[in-house]
Amino acid sequence: MYEQRIKHLEEAHRALDKQVDTLEKTGLFEDLKLEQLKKERLLLRDKLAILKHKQDNFETNQLLKQGFEE
């Protein structure tokens, strides 16, 4: 149910990881810009955790429903 959204957020998180790592390695960045990217990355991680939790709950509920229908 949430698979596509999770996949999209994971890709966005990886892209931000790469961008942050590159900036930190080169040392060519503005502190504010790096701080904003890191906050965005944390926000994505939080959204991912919430969606994965919802997905787990959805799957668990589906399994429970199947068990009661049998």
C-alpha cells in the first residue's frame, strides 16, 4: 500500500546523503546550506519511519483479517 511512497522517499534520502557527504568532503559549502540539507535528510528519515510503521501495521491487519476469515 505504501511501497511506492517509501521507495521514493528512500531514493530522495540517498540523494541527500550523497549531496551532504560530497559537500562535507570538499569543504566547499555554506554552513546554513549544509544545515538545511541535514534537516531535510532527518525529516525524510522520520517520514520513512512513519510510513514503514504504517505499512507494517497494514500488513499485520491484513494477515489478522485473513486468519479470522479462514
